[in-house]
Amino acid sequence: MKRILAATAALALLAGCSGEDLKKQLEKKNQLLAAQESEIKKIKDDMASREADLKNQCEQRIQKLAAQHKQQVDALNAKIADLSKKKDKEADKAQKTDASKTKSKSRR
């Protein structure tokens, strides 16, 4: 009995909706779907553009930091070389002073 009532209600609904109404509803839904797909495509394109921009920014930052790091390393290497030269000069002076003292003691 319930099945017969449900089938009758479904037939009544179908009879109430004409084919033209269904076509209009389907057309509206298709238009809405097309608009949504277009919006999704715009969003995806925008996201891809932002991603590319962020990658470029990151690469530029990495290059900048690498250049700064190289400068710092070069500066430290130059300072080390300078300190090594000073140390060598002081060692030479110390050796000369020791040699002079040794010679003066041996003369006595």
C-alpha cells in the first residue's frame, strides 16, 4: 500500500512538472555549474601565479643570503690571513731577539 502511495505521489509530481520546466531547471543548473567551474579555474590560476611568485621570492632570498654568506666567509678568511701574517712577523721578531741574546751571551 505504501508503495502504491509513493508511486502515485511520484507520478503526480512528474505530471505537475512539464518537460519545459525541467529543461529550464536543467539549463539554469548547467549555467550555475559552468560559472562555478569558471570561478574554480580562476582561483587555480591565481594560486599557481602566487606559488610561482613565492618561489621566485624564495630563490632571490636564497641567492641574497648565499652572497652575504660568501662575503662573510671571504672577510673572515682575509682576517685569518692578516692575523697569520702578524703572528709570523711576531714569531720572526722573537726568533731574531732570541738569536741576538744568544749571540751576546756567547760573546761574553
